[in-house]
Amino acid sequence: MGNNINRSYIKFWGVRGSNPTPDKDKMHYGGDTSCVEIRTKNNNLIILDMGSGMRNLGKKIISDKSYDNEINIILSHYHWDHIMGFFYFAPLYSEKYTINIYGYNKNTSMNDLSNHLINKEFWPVEDSMYKAKINFFEMEESNSDLKSMNIDNTKICYSSHPHPGGANSIRVTCDDKKIVYVTDCEHTDGNLNQSVLNIAKECDILIHDSHYTVGDLPNFKGWGHSSWKQSTDIAIVSRVKKLVLFHYSPDYSDEKIKEIESNAQKKFINTLASNQELLIEL
């Protein structure tokens, strides 16, 4: 790691679910898919998911010399909206960087994932053009039990939650602040998922899938997502300090998301709807 930067923060680079939405009525919250940057005071960089928002993060890393040369990426799962930014990530094409990618899926190994991503049949770039040192690390299967690992001096915990094909909730302890990232989660049978309640317990910031309104959610049973109301319920039961809504339906306009935020704040006052310019100092 490089020099200390004397601040830690969370920066949102993509907050949309399912697919990018470059529509005029979605400009405030943004149309890029899931990508969240966490940066610690000792300059450890953790990126959560590689959605299309990672393109602009990559440009920032290249231009801002305060970033360290080691980049760590943790994937919640491997659906396209969470990995499509890989190809556009500028540090991949510079020998200056080491890029470590962590993930787990019971049906797709990290070796399989790397073969899909670094493959000119899917993206017209020869292997030799990726100049960075790219490492793929297989995380341990959790089966809803809390697992932990360390990336440099940063503690990472994770556990599985319901989603088609599987997905993990991720908790990052950043300079004594606990940030929990829960995206693409379906709370089944009318109950809040216990593994999510456990990993979110008394965290400082909960970033939670809020793909649907309460009215729309029943129409998409089995699609693997939550409503904003379920996000507030998790925040209340787990006694979190701040809730950040995330992973909105690509059909929802800025006006709709503002309405969702207002409704959520009536249930849990310390709620914020993320947009892809949002920066939270820790």
C-alpha cells in the first residue's frame, strides 16, 4: 500500500440494477450499474462489484496519483450487471497496477469467470493487451454462515443470501466503521433473511437492494430483489445507524426514486437514496 490519505470514504459510481439506463429522466440518480468504492485512511482500495459504473472509477484511478497501485475487487455475484464494467476499467491496460478480484459462486469457479472475462470472443482484446497483473481469488463457500478474510489490513466478512444463482452480502470494516453491502437479495416467504439480519447487525452503514416499490414487488417473485420497505425493515431490526438505498429498477425515474426515498425516511429517518455522485465520509 502507498501513503496514508488521512480520510476514509465510500463513493458510489453505479447504483442502478439490471441494466444501464442512460435516459433523460434518470440523470440525477444515474444509469450506471453497481459499483461502490471504499477507501481507507491507509489507502487500501476495496471495490464492490464491477458494474458499468466501474468505467468512470477506472478513469479516476488513472488520473489521481494518490491511489495505490494495488486494487481489490469483491464481487457479490457474477450476473452481467455486476461484471460488465470489467472491460472498460482503464487500470487493466496499465502495467502499473495489480488487480485482485475475489468472489464465490457454487456453479461458476473463479477460473471459469476469468476465462469468460479475458476472452476475445466476448470482448475484442488480445490477452497481451491486459498489462496489469490480474489475480482471481476463490472465496470460501458460506452457506449463510458468516465467513471472514483480510485484504491487507481491512477485515472482510461475507455470507450468502437468496438470489437466483446465489449471491453474497459483504461487510467491510473500514477504520472501525462497519459498512454492509447487500445487493440482489430476495427476502422469501414474507420473512427477512436471517443471514442479512446477522451481517447487518448494528453496522454503521447498510447499503441495501431497493429494486422495487412495495406495490411492484409481488409482481416479480423469484427475480431476486427487495423493496425499499424491506430495506427499512432490515435497518430497524438490525439497529443500523444509516441506510443507503441502492440497485434501483431501470424503469424508475428520478421522480420515482425521490418518492421512494421520502417514503423510506418515514419508516427509518436516517435513510438516503444513493446516486452515482454520492460520497460519504467515514
